[in-house]
Amino acid sequence: MKRTAFLVAVLLLAVPAGIGLASTVTLTPSGGGVFVLEGQAFQDVSGLDIALSYDTAVLRDPHIDQGSLINGALMMSNTADPGIIRIAAIRQGPVQGSGTIARITFTATGQGGDGAVSGLNVSAVSSAGNKSQLSAIIGASSQDQAHPSQTTPSMTTPSIAAVAPPPTVVFVPIVPLISPPVQPLQKDREERAVAPSQETADTF
């Protein structure tokens, strides 16, 4: 515990400066309550101060194993406070490149352990004693990375109304109605009216 406090004090006394701006630290769940802490593109990193928080309702009893990226470094961890892990590492020679910083194993006590880590803060110290804040990312689980969701492009089917031909207009000629001739009918009626009158004259 005292050694951890000493390492953290040394890291906090470092002079702030913009070093290792391209360096990042990623915490990735690998299932079963195991999280892998990895560094990418480290340049002249001689010390690390890492703090992360987790949900005690889902995870408990964290155990930290040192990774190959900081092989040879003096690393101490503090897990005394439930829900908080503090890791401090200091190395005589600077660390270059990418690799595993530490492997954190929890005892899972509930569902959703892969998303139970909610905070990650990382500071680095160069060989000259300059301190810099690194970009920290909590990544997706390895299962999600192996099986990313695929989005099937949608195909737009044209509607029937859009492709239907225009309606055919049928022109029906209008034929005027011609009334039958009236004169022959009237002439026939006149002849019938005259015929009885002639018969009456013949009788007298």
C-alpha cells in the first residue's frame, strides 16, 4: 500500500507537458468478468497512473496481472476501495509500441458484467518527468467485435401507381337524335278525317 502511494506521488509530481498525444489506452471486456487493459502507440512512456471505476453490484474482488507492454516495470495496484481500482507503474527505460498493460479479472455477481466499468482515466509520464493525459477508451466486448452488426441496404420497390401507364381516354362520338318526319303522320290523320265526311255525303 505504501509503495503504491509512493508511486502515485511520484507520478503526480511530474511536470505537465504535451507528450504522447497519439498514445491511447483501451479497456476491453473479454467475457467472464475479465478485462484487458491495452496501450497503443506508446512513445517515451516511463510511468502510468491509471484509475477506473466499476459497478460493485455486478463485479467484485478484482485481481490485476501485469502485462507484457510494461514488462520490467514496478507496478502496484490498489483495490481496497470497492468500485475503484488504482494502478501505478514506473519503469527505468521508456516504453515504446503497443501491447497489454494489465489483465483485470473480476468475480461476476450479476448480468451485464461487460458493461459494468463506467470510468477510465490514464496519465503518463515521460523519461524526462513530463506528465500527459492519455486518451482512454472503454471498448466493446470481443464477441461484439467478432460479430459486428450488419446493416442490409434497403431496396426501394417502385409503387404500382408510379409505374402504371396513364389511363386510356376513349372518345365516344355524340350522335344527335333525329326525330321522325311529322308531315306524313299528319297527312294520314287528315285523310282519315276526310273519309268519314265523304261517306256521310254519299248517304244523303
